Amino acid sequence: MKVVVVGAGLGGLSAAAYLSRAGHSVTVVERDPIPGGRAGMIESSGFRLDNGPTVLTMPNLLENVFHAAGANMADYVTIKKVDPMYRAVYDDGSELHVLHGRERMAEEIRRFSNGKEAASFLKFCSWLEELYRAEMDSFIDANFDTPLDLVKPWRAGLKLVGLGGFRKLDKKVASFFSDERLQRIFSFQSMYAGLAPYEALSLYAVITYMDSVEGVFFPEGGMHSMATGLQAALEKAGVEFRFSAPVTRILRQPGSNGAVSGVEIAGSERIDADVVVCNPDLPVAYRTLLGGVDAPRVARKGKYSPSCLLWVAGVKGLPPANAAHHNIHFGRDWDKSFKALIEDGVRMLD
């Protein structure tokens, strides 16, 4: 079959890799002049700057995508370990380094707080690992094509109940740590999903497992190099790319339930396709590309989670001696900050 993938972000590139491996003819159409989507790049005054994510976790999943493209990731991207993973700075002036390795991190917590909290960290890691194992194969990495598929992993569901996966994240993390500073560094990851720790279920602690236990990494040349590396591997595998080609609508055959027939590019050019994979956000796709198709309720009523204001700066010279790759500054008013951003939609006071 001939497949058009709309969007050359990491999701679109991944879809192209697996579809190409399955024997389909794949064309990736991207509105920007470069791949990457949210993992984009800015070139200015001699600097090359990532304008999106700065955290890479579980690089083995990226490696799987390269394998699907028939490539070895190491031939296209060099991945390096970030250590310390985070430098946490608190309002009382204390600093905590989140380090690779459970024993190393336990010793850092012993220095930062006390021996009891260090022992609790090891128990916390064991709980995170159990949670991850229960979620990954049965839910995160599973396909749910029919209602029956939702029933099949019932044993894993019971396991999650037993692990406290449906408790609130902040309360569950607090059951391990009495030091509020540690509660913050091991629960803030729910913000990656747009949720405050007090409203997220403990299921979201799997994100904490991915970075604080499995580790944080960084590609040489910046996060954008993942996208350019995948593009090169996919082109070698026969995938076609069209850049600076914004899709204005997804074309459908006549009839209310007509199958897709291709996409229209700005300027009225048409690309025929048997299948269209649409990688932009779901509400955006229905609003701008699928005219005449009623969006499902989740796309109509969904609430956007907070974004962020991002300063990107090119700086000559070396960074401050105490600066790490990732520096997180925690203010005093933890819960009030989330309420201001998420519930009230105003600037946080702290």
C-alpha cells in the first residue's frame, strides 16, 4: 500500500520506520524545512540550539525505531549518559544531585537528608520497578484494538491496584519520603504529562522510573540529531520526504464514511495514498485537516495542559562551575504554584 505520513516529528518518523519495514511505500510530508517537530532546532549567530525536549530516557526505544528502519542507531546518533541527571536547587539553598545508579543516589540522599531517607529511596526504586513491569507490557506497550483487549490484562490491573497505582501520586511518594524536598524531586515528573502531583494517579510514577531509575541521556549534537539521524536512516530504507510542504486537508472518497484517498498540499498539489497517518495533535487534525468529519468527544472537550515559556540562549564561554545539564529550581509554594498554573490559569506567585 501507499502510505502518506503527515508530520516528520518523532512520532511520524517512527510510524514511517515500522510501515516501511512492513513493505509499504511511505512518503513523509512535513510543513517545516527540517524534521523533528517539537524536537526542532534553531540556527542563529553560529549557535545550533534545541527548541524542544532536553530529556531523553529509555534510549532502547529509539534504538528499536532505527532497527525497524534496518539501521544501527550507533551509526547515526551517539548517545551519552547525563550525570548528574538533575541538579535540584531548593528555596532554603540546599542542592541535590540526582545520579545514575541506585547505590550512588542513596549515598547522595544520605548526604543531603539522612540514612532513613536513603534506605527509603532503595525501597522506592523497587516499587517503581514493579509498577513499570506491571504497566509496560500489559498497558503502555500494548495495542487495544477491541473492548476485549481491555479485559485481557486483568491480572496486571489487579497488580497495579495492589501496588497503589490508583492512589494520588503525591500521597504515594510521601509514603516513602518524609523530607518534602525529596517528595518534590520524585513527583514533579507528572508535569511532563501536564498533571500536578496532587491530581495525578500513582500510575504516572512510571515516568519517574524512566528517568530516576533507568537514567537520563543526551544525543551528541543535541536532541534534534535524533530526528536527522532517523531521516537519514529512513531515506536509505527508501522512505520519501517532502519538506516545506504543509498539508491543508486529508482527502476522502465520496460518502459520509468515505475512505481516505490522499492529502492536499498548500498550492493545491495532491498526493494519492491508500492510508494516511496523521501525526499532529488530534484536535488540530480534526479542526484543520478533516473538514466534514465529526470529532470524537475527547477531541472536542479536551483541556489543554499548561505549556511553558522557553528562553533559548547561545552563550559564549564555559557555564558556571556548579551548573549541571538540567537544573531545576523549586520555590516555596509548591501546591499553590500548580493551582495557579493549572486551575486558575495565572502566573504562579513564587
